[in-house]
Amino acid sequence: MFSCERGLAPIRLSLLIAFPAVWLEALSRRQTALRLVLLVGLLAVGLLVLVAVRQLVRFELAMDATGDPMSIGDPEIGYVSAPSATTHRSHQATGVRYTVFTDTRSARVDGAGLESPPSVSLMTLGGSFAWGHGVENEQTFTSVLGASMGVDVANFAKAGYSTLQSLQILRRNADLRPSVVIYGFTFADLRRNLAPCAPSHFPFCMKVPFLDLETGVPIVHVPGTETAGLEAKREKYLEAFNSGSPLKRAAIAPKFFLGRWKKAWIERRVAARRSEGDSAAALSYLIGELDREARLIGATLLVVHIPVLEKPVASPPEALLGALRDNGGVVFEDIAQSVRPLLETLPEGSLVLHESDGHPNAVAHGLIADQIREAIVVRDLLTRR
């Protein structure tokens, strides 16, 4: 009789012989596919690194500064102008060049060694539009006001400052007892009041105070000791970028990209806690505090809306108008209102530093000073004490 076992035996034997070969062939194919995937992955990572390094090597800081440091860390305000400093600033893209002099209080002055008077009639607060980015100090609307009205002035505005930082600066220099406190508002203040990092070209978070409204009660978060070493960080990046050496730039690549990532992560983490309407609520609270602090020293708060002076000129945002309604009695002046018809008669870009830089130029500062002076005279603000 025919035996199945006898018939199957050769088949089993052939399978036992063939299986390792099939298995090894399959394994070899899998390993080849894995190697291919790994190779593609490594090539992709290498390409990304190459692009990143190339970007870093070609990266240019929008601003170059020589002389004394522009800013120093401050545990309460985040950063302030370095006192008694002389700094020459130049912007490669726009060709804008100017010199910043400060006194022992960190206020901007006309020359080295000059000091703000022990008391002033006008004190200016705000960001770069009020500080005078791109123009010499004597061309800023603060200095023009002082010269045209024959009064002493102090310019405590600072590039990148928020409404909150302006309030802190007012409290710190309240002993100057101005008659009028001018706060130059720009649209960027709405974001800055809630942001933990200052606006900066540098690839790291310059910690600044910010307002937190998550609980319904305004809480000010101050940077504290995290501002230590700010000048050293800035100088390290300036040295690498200004050296022109690709090798020096490549050497700071890890810190450069890690700093950018960390800054973005910090900003996203804080932004996730915000609610709709927080920027308006923060501005309303801070303008109320500015008004209260001004009244405590016998001064009048004058809020000045300074938009980018190009067509079409932006009107004051509703958040600002709402803050003024919430704090009745605050004097308000809208630069857009008077400049808008004038711009219709001027060539494009007549009142800004450059087509890529909307800060007011010297001519614009003169126009702003004229409007503020009229507001002060008409309302008799210097004698309201």
C-alpha cells in the first residue's frame, strides 16, 4: 500500500532545506529597505542641517551697535537703557544711522555727560516711536517740545517698551514731578502688555514683565534674576554676526536655533492662557494705573496715539478708545487725525524713515510735537496743578 508518510517525507525535507534560504532572502530585503529608509532619513536631516547652517551664515541682524551697550538687564522692567552711555546705531537694510546718549537715569539726552534736570515739565513714556528710533535726540518730538515751549523735558521712552514697562518707568522716576506725562501709544502695545519676551532681533527670549489676567485679577509677572547676563548674551551674538566669519556663526548654531525654539515655546505657553479680550482689558487697566500714578504726583496724563504715518493712516484701535472710556478724564490726542489730510499732499514715504521702516522721521517728529504742543496749550495742561 501507498504510504502518505513516505510521500510527504521528501517534501518536508525540501521545505526544511528551502525555508532558511527564503527567510534569509526576506530578511535581506527587509534590511535593504531599512537601510534605504535610514539613508533617506539621514540625507533629509543632513539637508535640513545644511539649510539651517546656510541660513545662520547668511543671517544679518537688522541693527548694528557700537560703543556702549544699548541696554542692561533689570529684574523689574526686564531691560533699561544703559546709564551714561554713548551708542552708535546703524541699520544695514535702511541706511539709518544715529547716536543714542543717556544720562545717569537712563533717559535719552542730547550729548555725552548731559543730565536731565532735577524736575521737568514734560515726561515722555512709550516705545520706539516715542523714544525716537532713527533720529537724533534733539529731533525727537520730546526735545522739539522742550525747545519750542521753553520747558524742561525728559524722554524715558525705550524701544520695545509696553504700557506696563512705561508704568514702571513712571513710578521709578516720579521724583521728577512732571506737569504732563506723555504716553505714546502704538498698536504693538496691545500685544506687548501680555508677552513674556521683548521684541528683539536676537535669537533668545529677553524676559520682560507682562500682565496675566487668567484669574480675572491683574497679576504682573516680573522677570527677576532671569535678566542677568543680558549684555553678555547680546555681545556674544553681535561678535559672531559682525565678524563676517562663517565658522564663528556655525559655532553658535546650536544655541542660535535652540534659543529661537525656546523663545517660541515660552511665547506659545503664555499665549495659551490668554482669553479673547485680554489685550483690551490689560490696556484699560494699565492706562488707569498710569493716570492714577500721574495724579499722585500732580501731573496730567496725555495719551497720544502715534500710528505709522503712511497712507492709509490707521485710526485708534477700539481697545484704546475703550480704555479711554473706562478711564474718564484722561486727555487724548490722535496724531492720525491731523496727519491724514496732510499725507494726501505729500509724496509717499515723506514721514517715515524708510519704505521698510515705518518709524517717524525727523519731519514727522516735528509734526507730532506741533500737535502735542497745541493740545497742551489749548487745555492749559502745564498750569493744571
